[in-house]
Amino acid sequence: MVTIKEVKTKKEQREFVRFPLDLYKGNEYYVPMLYAGEFANFSPDYPFNKICDTICLLAYKDGKVAGRVQGIIQHDANKKWGYKQARFTRFDSIDDEEVSSALFEYLEKWASQHGMNEIVGPLGFSDFEREGLLIEGFNEPQTYEEQYNYEYYRRLIEAYGFEKDTDWLEYQIYGSDADTEKMLAMGNKLLERYNLTFWQAKTMSELLDHHIYDILGVVEQAYSPLYGTVPLNEETLRNYIKDFKSIVRPQDIGALIDKNGRTVAIAIVFPSISDAARASGGRITPRFLYRFLRDKKHPKHMDLGLIGVLPEYNSKGIITIMIGTLIERIRSDKLEYMETNLILEDNLKMQNLLKHFNKRRTKRRRCFKKQI
């Protein structure tokens, strides 16, 4: 018999956070979230808890935790897109349809009571969080920014009646080849044509004190039309900036500035912290800090966080410059590769651009939907 409980107590919070660590114990591909960050999700002071309705559920079978899921009603996203959607995220379960169906049934009733008519996921509070269910690439190295899951998850989700809503693709980009050289040359010509300057901060204080909101403003405008994106307010922006400070170095953010000093395009990469998080089980231990600082200073590969271009520059090929600078980074830092993270399969602009680069598709992730 399966019992579903809403997470209320500190003990239940610990069970919710710990369950995937136990479920994936010994798995060489799973990369846990940082333990402290997951507990912050329960705080009433967490910025998204002030503007979203949320519920965390645990499933018990034979007296043991057997599954979990979080439900979110992202009111700002629903207002933006004109939807009545509840999102699900942090779904984990043993290979048992009775467990997963009980979780989704409870979540569906909760969403219906809040006036929703559809459930979608995996999607978090915003597109800066882990999203999508891994359906291809189970034996590929995983980035910290995205979630690994067992192959049977798809069967559990589809068994409850969920269907495909959209897919994301992920790639590894390698060093130079002949086509890449052509793109780099084209990028230099575009810099001259549009009177743009490539800029990088020299210190974190310069970046955070003078440019971070310009950069995030470009992100907002560039990503706004894309699937599942959420408008961010001042407090949620500050929360993400705080997270950026611990991982990103000044040289990891590049921007294009026009003649008036306005930021028109940005690219953000992250030193991979997957190995550090995996080794420590998501806890910030001396072992984690040692590996994190080592990998941050001397990365073997990096994760491409995002590339953003102001809409007015979309048709001018500016994104070519940003990709070109990333290729230069791979070569100059002698990286093995750069991981793209999520690119929508119907984002034809990015998919066509990637045709010009030495790359390999590694993973596919899916977002599902179900009518209530």
C-alpha cells in the first residue's frame, strides 16, 4: 500500500532532500543538487515561495520513502502565457507505477483545487533551474545544471497519461575545424560593421556592481519568447546573482557593447562542478571545496550556461560572434569540450548555427503535459 504525505516537518524535509541521494547511491552519472540549496527551497523567505503556490509530496511504501515530487503554480508564468498550469519538478521514484501514479494523482487533485487545468513538467520555478526529463544519453557525463534520471522514469510518467510537450537537445562542442574558422572570420567582420566591442570584466566587483543587471536584462529579452520562460522580479534576480557569485569568474562572462555603452549580447559559461558535487553527495565539505576550487581554476571542460542577444540584433548574425569567442576559449584554455546544456529542438536559429561547428549531440530531455 502506498501512502502520500505533504512535507511539513523538518524530518519530512530531510527525507525529501535525501531520497534521491539514496536512490542514486553508487550511480556514476547522477549529480546531486547542493544540499543546503535544496533546504532553502522550504524557507518562507525563498523568493519564489512568496509569489508561487507550491507543495512537496512524499510517497511511502512498506514504511519506507519510495518517491517524491514537488508541485508549483507559477502565477507569473501563467499570466505571461495565458495558461492555467501547474508544474511538477523534483520527481523521483522507485520503479513502481503504483508509487508514481499515487504521487501524480495527489498532485493533480491539488492543482485542480487551485483552478488549474493542466500539469506540465519537469519544470522548476524558472528556466534557470533544472528542467526536462532525460530520455536519451543515460551514459553521458551530466552537467550540474541539469537533472539525471533513470531510464524507467519516462515509462512511469507516460503510464499516468502524460504526453510530450517539447524536447531539448544537448551537445558537446569541440575545438576548431574549417567551418569554425570561417565563422570566426565572419564574427570579426560583424564587430566592425555594427561598431561593437567585446567586453569582459576584470574583477567580480566590476561585474556585479556595474554590469550584472544589464547582462540579466539581455537574458530576459532574449529568452522571453522561449518555452516555459518566467519573468523575474528584483528579488528573484538578486537570488540568482548570489548563486552566480560562487561559481562564475569574471572571464566566464563575455558581452558585446555598442557605441553607446549598451550591452547587446552576452555569453555565460560555468566551470563544471559535477565531479565535486558527486564526490560530496551535494554537501559543502572540505572535499567538495577542494575539488570545486581545483576544477574552477583548472577546468577540463565547461558548461555553456546561456547565450543571449537583444531581439533587434537577432537578424544580424551577432550570435556568431558569441559562439566564436567560446570556440576561442576552448582552444586557448585547452578544454576537452564545452557542454551546451538545453537547446529547444524547435529553436531553429540555434540548431542551424550549430551545424557549422565541430560538435556531438549527447542528450535529449523532454517536458511532458497532461490535461486535468
